[in-house]
Amino acid sequence: MKKLAMAIVMVLICVGVWAADPDKIKYEWDGLNGGYIIIGYDGIAEGRLEIPATYRNRPVLLIDNNAFSGHRLTSLVIESGIEAIGMEAFQNNRLTEVIFPDSAIYIDDSAFRNNQLTEVIIYETTEMISSSEGQPAFDANVRIIRR
């Protein structure tokens, strides 16, 4: 019975049905801008993750540098209202799908590098930032479709 249960869990993880626990997202208050910054995750985030637009009835403004770097995320949904995604925020995951908000957003250097993405849809209002020394937000083989 234990082997069957473990096999089911492994299948759920592999197909991306497993979801990361949103209660383990770590936040930091940004009093200057009146909202929260996502600074990390307590443990290893696996499977699908939904980034909320609010926390404690206040806006979530940005996802900090390296916040989810090196986890096991396969799918990501970012709710409308998030203004920026920091450097290397989601690099070195297993992402095959990212759903971006239709609100204006900044995506910094290497934010989604080293994943399994082949295509992303982003809105015209989204700006991808890359410093002179920095890397593009996505791997070179990722097709970027603007809407």
C-alpha cells in the first residue's frame, strides 16, 4: 500500500498536479510603498504555484531576487497587481508554463532562465530589463509572444 501511495504522489508531481503550498510563501513588508515583497519560500516549492495579488489585505508588489530560484516548480500563475519580478527569481526550476498578469510588470535579468519553457505569452505593457552585464529574462530558445 505504501508503494502505491508513493507511486501516486510521484505521478502527481511529474504531471504538475501537485501544488506548492501558498501559506509557505515568505513576505516582507515594504512600508515605503505600502505593500509586501515576496522574499522566498519556506522549504522546497514543487509543482504549481499561484502568486497572490494580496497578503493580509495589502497588495503584493514584487517578487524579490532569487525568491524561488532552485526549487521544483512546474507551473506558475502570477496574479494581476504584481509590479516586478526580480533577478533570477524563478531560475533553475522545471517550469513548463507561466501565466503572466495583464497588468504592467517588469521582469529582471535571468528571472526565468534554466527552466523547461518553450513559449510564453506576455502583454505589451511588460518590460524585460537586462543590464549590460545581465542575461535576458528567458533562455534563448523560449518564444516570446506579445499580446
